Amino acid sequence: MSDYASTIDLRGLAERLLATSRVMVCSHAKPDGDAIGSCLAVRRILRARGVEVEVVLCGPIEPALLSVVPPDAVMVIETNRGQVDLAPLGDLDRFDAIVVVDTGTFPQLEPLAEVLRPRRERIIGIDHHARGDVAVAATRFVDATAASTTEILAAWAPLCGVTLDAGGAGSIAEAIFVGLATDTGWFRFPSAGPRQFLLAARLLGVGVEKDRLYAQLEQQGRPQRLQLLGRALASMRTVAWGGDAARKVAVMTLARRDYEETGGLATDTSGLVNEPLSLAGVVGSVLLTEAEPGTIRLSFRSSGAAAVPEGEAECRGAAIDVNQLAARFGGGGHVAAAGARMQCSMSDAVGRVVAEIARG
């Protein structure tokens, strides 16, 4: 059993945070919909109870995701050619607690990790990932059965005395839906089950605008996104998972030159890793990107259980467990979606990934 487990229940978490006066909330760098939705949900829940809350996000951030964030609601820390200025954060000891959502690892918390490490005792982690570093937060609530961290926060809100009775722009319900919808691939991934659909129905029932949010978050890509997609698909090769030719994993790359020649950005690649999963016989996909020189980011995806041969659906709703695969590269995430980062050349990274897929 992993040591990365809850040290407090949701009621205790509510009591702990409602006893504070000022809280900081943050998440992993390059935040996705769940990270941003979770930060906003914590802020809105606690502010409804009179707690002052500051949100810190570490870029780059997709413009579409930023569109759901009020400009005055967060501080965004950007990386400029590898240099990060943390001075605007000020003295973090002014906060009674620091809440870290949707991650529990220091590598994902860069560049904030250096200022968070000395403050473990005042850090509270809220996460739905199965893997994490117990050194990040002394107090944790972890539920790996939740499809998103915002799903956890939906259960936490009433314990704070806050009801989800409105779903318009800027509401708690909207923030929760953003995390739930994006982390389940708009309810297409294996993580979307009866519990998640019931929560979604409840959120829609109080006025969350699904169609507007989908258009706002998923249909605002730049032209460079399609150029990068074309290059990624052109680079695609398939590798038999564990030597089984009936179960193939697609491997795609976007090298530094692809970004330079297209004018693409790291934020233009969100979701591209999912494209090969539409092919028959492809049960997994890996996208290796080099948006920054010398840093290779790996995104892993697995298809649903329908693609698993009879008798082999032991991976909890996914064709292969990419969480375990990502762990071999020092990363992690979920059974059907995970990530990792390597400091090496693209060719070396591809070689290692292909070898691990072949090993199965």
C-alpha cells in the first residue's frame, strides 16, 4: 500500500481551512482544466465563508483555459527562457495554509517547489492521483477513485456550509464542472462512470452552461495547433505492447524544430496525444514534445476497456495501465492518462519509450 494516502477526512479538512484567515492555492505547472477548476473552486468555496484566498498558477497556460479565470483572481508565474521570478509572491508565511490541488509531486510543482519545500507543515494537499510524494504536504486528502480533483471538492463544499445552487459564469459549480469535464475527456474516458454522470447532471441542473464551456475551452485553438498535429501524425509509429501485435501503442514526436518552423507553442498541443486512439488496434498513445530545448515531455494515454482482448481487462477500465508506464520514467498520473519528463535528446527518449512499450 502506498504511503501517499489521506491523513485527514473531508470534514476535518473543512474544519481546518475554515479556521484560517488567509490561504494560498496552487497546482502543477502548465495547469489543465482540473488544476484551474480546482484552484477556482477552493477559492470560491472559502471566500463564501469569509476566508481570504490567493491563487497562484504557473504557466504556460492555454488561453482558452485562462478565459474562465477572472483576471483579478490569480497570480500567474511565467517561465521566461528558463528563468522564473518568484519575487511577486512575497513572503508565503503570511498565509495560514497553502493548499496544493491536483498534484502531489515536487517536479510538477516547479518552479514553486523551492518555496514550498520548507513549508510542508502548513501545506494541505487535495488530489485524485494514485502516486505522489509525502514530503509535499503534511496534511492530505487523496481519493484516486475520483475522476477529477473537482469531484472531491463537490463533496467537500457542503461540509464547508456551501451549497452548489448556481451554475453561471464565475460560480463554484462551473469551476467544478470544468475540472470534471476536461479530466474525463468530456465524459469519454473510462474514468467517467455513473457517479461522474450523476454529478454532471446535478451541476447542469443548477445552470452550468455545458455548450458554452465546451466552445470556450475546446474550440478556440490557434492555426498552429493543426500544423503541429499534422507533424505529430506524420511522425507516428506503432509498437506492439509486450510483443502482442493485436495491441499497438502509437508513438509520436514534436521536436524543437517543429515548434520553431510552425510558430507553435507548448499550449497548442493539448489533446493531440488522443488522436491515434481512434485507430483500430491502437490501445495506447505516447506523445513526446520538446517545446523547451533539452526537456522532453511525455504524455501517455490509454484507450477504453473495449479494446482489451477478452480475459485481459484487468487494468480497471483501460486497455493498458499508462500510469505504470509513466512511472518507469519518473512520472505518473492515472491508469488511462499520465505524464513524465526527461532531460535528454529526443532520439534517446524515443528509444527508451519504444523499449518500454515492447517490454509491456
